Amino acid sequence: MEFETEEDKIGRKEFVDKITSCVNHLAQDKNICIAIDGEWGSGKSFVMGKLYERLNKNDSYLVVRYDAWECSFYDEPLFAIFSSILDCAKEKLHSLPGGKSGLKAVGKEFGKETLVELSKKPGKLGNLATFLKEFLKYIGIYKNGATIDTIDEKSKEFRSYQSYLKEVQNVLNEYTAFEDYQGKQNKLIVLVDELDRCLPDMQLKILERLHHLFDVKNCAVICAINARRVAENMQATYGVDGYEYLRKFFDLTYRLEISSSGYLKNLLGDFSNTLAKTRNLSRDDRAYIDFAFACLQYGNQKVLDKVDNREISRYYSCLLEICNRFGWERVTPPYAFFIIVGLFLRKEVSKTFLNDDEIKRNYKNEHGEYFNYLQKYLSVTGAILMEKMHLHSMLYKGGNTPAFIYDFNEIVHYSIEGVQSDSVNAEDCNELRQLIILYGGEQRNA
């Protein structure tokens, strides 16, 4: 799926374009190692997925996805990397013109004899089959890709680990040296994700093994990494300057900044469009959703600065689940405002928000006005929002309180009072409160 669709809510198209361009313009017989540096939840895995989609469309590229965390059960990460290369090469063999039919004609799904026959074919198919046939010799996989020898067992056939590694590098170089009739050379691209989740000693070991791929021509290694965390782990575990090590390892580093505010704004735009499919939304109706986002963005508590994109994604999934269970046709604009802000407060600000005892403690003041939860938890007032949103008028209720703030506090109290009003009813309020508590996390007292 391309970025021009609605999937890229995190705004990473330009980022992926830059890295793709670096790979496409890699000088002949050169190699490069690129770091995608970002904190946890900044969208590194999303970018890696998009890079795979983009790069894998090129028939001259063998794009390998290596999940360091999933493969951490290997004692020797080099074999995990090689096994990932093997899996992706087999996949590519099936996808090349004549690959699937060639396997079928030989009469075997995958095996040594099959590769011998396919290696006789011309062009990319024969080249890839030849590579696989030779590559299998060095990683100990001989029968349907099922048996993997340990490096200790395999090393008996070589003078040393270094000679073993050199043999594998030669095979990889033979593959990347291939040129098609248009003069395009093969490229080996290794996408490394989830390195941050591995233990510190394994992180360093994986990086060192990947460094060995630098001796492979036309190769690009792209690592999604939390540089700060890895550098700190190296400092604590080995007493070395982790940042200096990473600077020597990576040729280029691209920094992924966390933009949770922009991400949430895009998601709520989708929310508004989804809601519009079940009811006609006027401009004032949509304003409820805009003001819900503004409450989270402009409050003095800066709540959006304290969450990352991964948490925003989880929050939004819960938001949709609440609307699914409540029924989209029942979600009025005041209810939409209440769900958006209320769920965020429960998940990210206060685990006691909407608990019975807290609502009963905070009722009406001496002027008969409802307790203002948005001011308490977000330090946001109607005046702040009107100024930030460049609006000078809004439907007011209860004196100088904008309608959306008044409705929010009214819904909170009606959820346990059991009374009605023109815009909300007690049963709806209570049901929404229970759903927010359910999807907002554990219930506990302060």
C-alpha cells in the first residue's frame, strides 16, 4: 500500500524516500550501513515495513527482513542472519518469472536437486538458484530448509571462523556481481529491526556480525535502532563509549523524531470521517472533535508530549473499540468529545478518572456549576482553546463555559446521577463511562 493512501498517519513518506534514494544510488561494488535512530514508539517498525514494500518491488534487490528479537534464540546471530537471507531468497525465487513453474516442473517444492535444475536457467532465475545452491552448503541446511547445524559443528570443515565467513562472503559477492541485460547489478539489502529489545551483549554481537557484511559488494544494511539506549547499554556493560562505537559502525544516521501530536490529529481526522458515515455532521458537530484534540494539545499539562506514537496507536484502537461496542449510530458529537478526551485521561493521565468515589467527591460548587475535570487534569480552559483555535464565538452553556466543556462535565456526573437533559441521557453516560474504564486500564483508587 502506497503512502498516498490514508495509511501513513505518522508522516514518514519523505523519510522513506530519502533512504530508498540512498540505496538506489549506491555506487557500484560499494556497501553502506544506515541507522534509523528513534526512541521507542517513534515508528521505526512502520518505516522498516514501508522500506521493505518499496525496495522489494525491484527485481534486482534481494531484500532481507531480520527481526533481531524473534531470532534471539540463536546463540550465534550470524546463523540467524544467514537463515533470514535464505528464507527471503527462497521467497524471491518463487516470485521471479518461471520460478514457481520451474519448481513445479522439477517435481519438488525445494531441495538441492531442484536448485541444480533451476541454476541452469538463464537470467535472474538461474543466478538466484545458483546462489541458493551454493549458499546452502555453508549454513548447514540440506533438506527442505529444516536442519541448521551449529557454528561449532560446521566450523570443523573450515580452518577457522574467519575462513568460514570468507567463504560465505564470496558466495554473496558472486550473487551481487550479477548483471542483467540492462546492466543492473543485484543488491543485497538487510533490514534489521527490534535490535533494542535484545539483551546488551546480544546487541553488540549482532552489530559485529552485521559489520561482516561490509565486505559484501552492493550491500546495504539498514538498522532500526534506539541509539541512546544501545550506547548506554554498551557503556554500562563494557565500559566503552557507545556513541563512538555507533559512529564508526554507521555511515549515515537518520533521526526519527516522535510526532505524537501530528499522528493523533491525523487519526482523529479519520475518526471524524468514520463518524460522518453514520450521521450528517455539521461544521459545529466536527468542531467537537477538533476541540477534543485541542484539549489534549494545548493544555498546560502537555499530555501529548508524554506519550509516543505506539501508545497513541493503542489508544486509538481502544477508541474505535468503544465506539464499536457502544454503536457508531449512537455517538453524538458531545459523546464523541467525551470518549476522545475521557479515554485519554483514563489511559494516560489518571487511573482514577471516572471512578464512582472520585465523581461523588467532585460534584457542583456553590454556584451550581459542575466540577471542571478538563481544568483539573489538563489545565485547559475555554479561553485558552478559543484563543489557540482562533475562534471568538461558540455555543455557550452554564454562563461562560463553552458547550463542549459543559457537556463533558455534565456527562461525567450524569453517568452516576441517573438524570436526563436535552443532549444526553443517564443510561448512555453510564455505559460510556464503563466502556472507558474497561478500555482505559485498571481501576484503582489514588
